[in-house]
Amino acid sequence: ETRPARANPLLRVAVRELLSPAECEAVVAEAEEEAAARGWTTSRHKTHATTDLPIARLPRFSRHWNDTVSARVKAAVGEEFGFRPDEVEPVDVFVVKYSGQGQRSLSVHRDGALLTFSLLLNRPEDFSGGGLYLERAGRVYRPAQGVAVVHSGKVRHGGYPIDSGARYILVGFCLVRSAQLREELEGWRWGDPAWYLSSAVVTDSEILSRVYRPPPLADTPTSAAGADAGQTTTPAPAAAPPAPPPPPAALSPPEAESTAAAAAAAADDFRATDREEDED
């Protein structure tokens, strides 16, 4: 008997409020202070570098991250994708700055880490354009201040071009160690052959189906009456995966977001020509 396939939770996109406006503004202020003193980094990641500062260079926020925010993020990310908080480990967390005078966008790519979050640190009215582009969804996510978009790093995504102002985001690459992930993921961070993970031809679903091991479906017990008659009960059909929750009020209004068709059309000039994946 063929059993229904379980939905792969790694294909979903979650939206979570993780920082307060006051926390966000403190991060931006500290990042600009540090950048004024020692500059932004522009080459920490090999193929898809951003104008950024790792939080290790922000001592006030680093303390706050270690004391409070890290646990908050791990719990939220784990809850959204079905992992325990102790199975999620943010290994590279950094502040990115997009501006009309500097880096305006980031081409479409995949990350080395399994899960990624991107949180808006300043107010949406401080800039125009920009946002997180997800190729499979065909839309640009433009959350409110303090709201993170959480997704698998193996889903092709990019930074949509900013038109004016400055956009600050907190980005985190998260590794996961869980029995729900296949052993193949260990040592397969970049794919085999080398082009596999970065190829636009290889779908997100194909990659994540090789990563995720769905828990086994429980067998329906044989009823006593059925056993006496030499029959077994028919297993109940698997419950449909829950529908994604509606976007919280913190999201920008629908008219501020690109529709699937508009995003796909506008992205034609924006899609990566260099298809190599980002190296954390």
C-alpha cells in the first residue's frame, strides 16, 4: 500500500517578530558607531559578500544576544520547523547594510547553512525598495521592524534592490543537528557534484528531499473483530499539513509587497548570473 507523503517542513517560510523596536534601534546605532570607527566588512563571504558587521564586533549587542536573543531565536526557529531549540545553532550572525550609496542588492543564491533568518532592523519608511526575494515563492517579503523571515538556506533567495535610503537587517545562518535530517547532510554542505546546490536547474524541493527524513507514519492497529475475520483495518489517511498562518499585522500592507507575477517580472534583471552558493 502506498502511503501519502508527508509535507517537507523545510520548504515553508515563517514570519516571526523577534526583536522590539528599541532593541533594533540599539543594534543599528552600535553598528554605525563601529563602522564609523573601523569600517564595514565587504568580503567575509566568498561568492555572495554583503556589506556587513559580525555581531562579535558589536560588544553591547553580543552580550544581549548571548543573554537573551539567542535563546529566543533558537526557540522560534525550532518551533517553526519542528526542531528542538537545542538542535538549532546560529553560527554566523551579522548586521547587513543596503543603501543607494553602497551595496544595493544581493543576487539569488543558496546558503551553506540549513536555516536562515533575515530580520529588519530599521523602519520600513527609512528606505524604498529592498526586501527578501524568494524565487520559489515568487515574491518579495517586506516585514516590519523587528520581524524576521525564516526559511531554509537551501531555498534560492536574494536581496531585492533598494531604491533609496538605507536598509539594515540582522541575518543569521543556523546549523541543525537532528534525527529528522539524513546523515548525508554531514559532509554534504556544498553538494556533490560541486555545482549541485547552487544550480538554478536543481529545485529547492529536490535538494530538501535529500536532506529531510520524515518521521514514520504510525501503523493503525488491527481491530479485534477484523483479526477474527482475517482482515485488517484500513490505515487512516495522514492528516493534511496545517495551512500556514496568515501574515501577522506587523507585515507591510499587501500593496507594499510584490505579487508573484510582478516579482517574477521585476526579478528578470536581478537573478544571479553567478550561480555559486554563499559560503558562510
